[in-house]
Amino acid sequence: MTFSEIINSDKPVLVDFSAEWCGPCKTMGPILEDLKKMLGDKVTIIKVDVDKNPSAAGAYKVQGVPTLIVFKKGQIKWRQSGVVPAYQLKQIIEQNS
């Protein structure tokens, strides 16, 4: 599946733009695992390494990492840079389900 096929899904898609050298990005790993446990199949979570996928980062004007973007049917519903707690992400995704 391509990135564009994934983000055009009917269910919310949380994209974590990150980089291996980024400390806060490592903090997001366990947070996203918790979120997946809370929401299960209600959300698709994908991680995009900005160093390996500069075109995706450029397309969404990702300046800093981590940047989290929630897509639904290809539309950006929410976006924020920095570490975001799981409970906050859960609320945002539920609002966009």
C-alpha cells in the first residue's frame, strides 16, 4: 500500500514523522504503542522517517520532529509538533473517527 492509499482511508490515520537521531521521537514510540492498545483497529498508526522519506516530509512541510498528523480520507484533521501524550491523541482520534 502506498502512503497516499493509507492516508485516504475511511478511518483516522496517525502519521508520526520522526528521525532516528531525535530524542523526543524515541519518547513517542511507547506512547504510540499505548495508543494502539487503547484504540486497536479504530486507527492506523504509521511512522515516517524524515531522513529516509524527505519527499513525504516536504509535502507536508514538516519542519521539526516529531510531527504528528492525523489524516482522514486524505484530509489533515489535526497536526502538532513535539511529544503528545497518549490520552490526548486518543481524544483527537476519537473526535475524527
